[in-house]
Amino acid sequence: MPDKIFSSSSYFKQQFVQQLQKMTVIDEFGIFILVLANALSRPEIYQSLSTDLSNRFVHLKQKLSGLSTGEREQIPADDLSVFTALSRINFNELSLSISKNTGIWQLQYNPLRGYRPARNSHKKIDKLYQSFDPDSFHFNKPFLSREILWQGKLSNIPVRLLYNKFPFADYHGLLVIEPEQLKSQFLQRQDIDNVQQVLSEISNLEGIGLGYNSMAAYASVNHQHWQMFLSEQAYPVEHTYWAHNSGPASYPLSVECFNCITDAWPQIDRYQQSNSSFNLFVRPDRTYLVKRKKQGQYQHSQWTSGFAWSEIMGNIMATNQLDYEQLTALNIEQELMLLE
């Protein structure tokens, strides 16, 4: 039997928020950023945490101003730069994430995600396979231990689920399977089998889904991981409107569909062996695979930092309010077609 946290969607969400609540008392910049970003992602989470977050924000601003140069050097550079930027704004002016439909597409305004460190996502990457580098950012770093939502075994497979520090999906986490194996973001058949088993174990969670970015498809970390979320609302790629779901219309990109992720493995393997970048969107009963141009091979528009799995599947991110207000379905479709 899986751990109780996976017994139902309502219980998972309750535990998701309760653990964030406990983290509001931790006197660390990185933890504050994580809790704040997750709170701003959902109104019900923000309502539970806003008072504690406001108090912690004031405290950490005061702490930051009193730090010596040596003390600042002890803080992870990403956390220090993000909190320093946040400290210049009024806490009450922070905007919750909001979303709307633009034609068939979902468009979200997520201002806090604009503070996210780029890591690998702004680099031009030519090869999908990159050797794991223990000196680069990875999910076994000791300072990340406080960011773990749950870890244990699912289907007898070691699994770690961390909060996503800058979430863009509902109840968004980072699923690292066999984290101690230090695998790069390059899949083997056993990895796919593991994902299938883990997903089957937690498939009773309503809205459960996984996203995956290959290297050169906006994976920001070269430590094998999946994006886990609970979204009962269908992503645009799932709509019956599209030909890949037996509908009348052609999606702007070529989408391949499979009944389960293990069925998708031969094509995933072909893409990896031919050094072709791709994104995956996985539900318990359906897998969508999209081959696309590598980051750096095309010029994306200024209103996006690049399309990863969520955008490829039709949920588009804006970190600027004017872009959120002005983007049209045509803008989105034209951007998607750049990646074909």
C-alpha cells in the first residue's frame, strides 16, 4: 500500500499545505521563497499562509540588512539574489497567479516565476546526453532536505518528492525516482518502467499527471526528475478537438499519443538516440510525446523565456501582466509552430 499522503487528492492537498505551514517558521531565505511561491500559486494556500509569510518577510528583510559579507557568502547564491530582489517590493503588492482561457489555450500570469534562476534553461544545448555533474545543482544537495514534501518507496522503488520552488502547475512537485543513483536527465527503459509503476501506485489521485523535459527542451537540472502535479482541468493537448485525439483540428506541433508511458518507450528511445529533444505529458491512461526544436536552435518571442512541457501542452506562462492581458491565441499558435 502507498503512504497515506497518496490515499486521496484531498488528503494530499491537505498535507501539501500543512507542511508549507510548518516551514513558515524556518529562518532561511530559500525556504521562504519556496513557501511564498507555492502560496501565491493557489488562493486557498495563500489564504492559509499569508499572515505567517508577511511576518517572516519583515523578519528576513531585517536579517538581510544586518548580514556581513562572510555571512552572505554562506547563503546559496540563487536564494540570496531572489530574496534581495523580493526585498525591494512591498509584500502586499505581490500578485497571486491567475489564469484564463485564450481561445483553446490556457494562459497564466505568474509574476514570481520571473525571479527563478535560469540554470540550464537559458543555455544553448546541443546534446541530450550530459554526464551527471556532482558539482552542479542537483536534488541530493544537503540544503534541499528541508524542501522535501515526502520520501519513501512506491512499488518498492525509492522516491523523493520535493516542492517545486517556483511552481507553475497545481500542487506542483519534483518527483525524483531513485535519487541516490545520480542519473542524468536521459531515460533508460528501466526508468520508464519505474515511472509506470510509481504512477500506477498513485493513480487514484484525481488530476495526477507528470511532465518531463529532455535536455535541450528546457530541463533546468541534469538530475533525472519528473514534474508532478494535480490538475483536474484538462490541458489543451488533451482536448478532443485535436486530430491526435480523433478530433477535426491539427495541433500546431506533431503530437504522438500512447495508452501508457511504457508504450511510448520505443519512440522516446529513438529520439534520444538521434539526439532529438522532446517533452512528455503523462496521465495514468494517456501519454503525449512531442518532438521539438532544441532551445537555442530558434529565437523565441520576448514574452516567453522558452517553451517547456507545460507550454508545449498548451498552458502558457506570462510573468509580465501586460503580456498576460495582450497575448492572443494566434500569438501562442505562432510560437508553438516555431518549434516544429
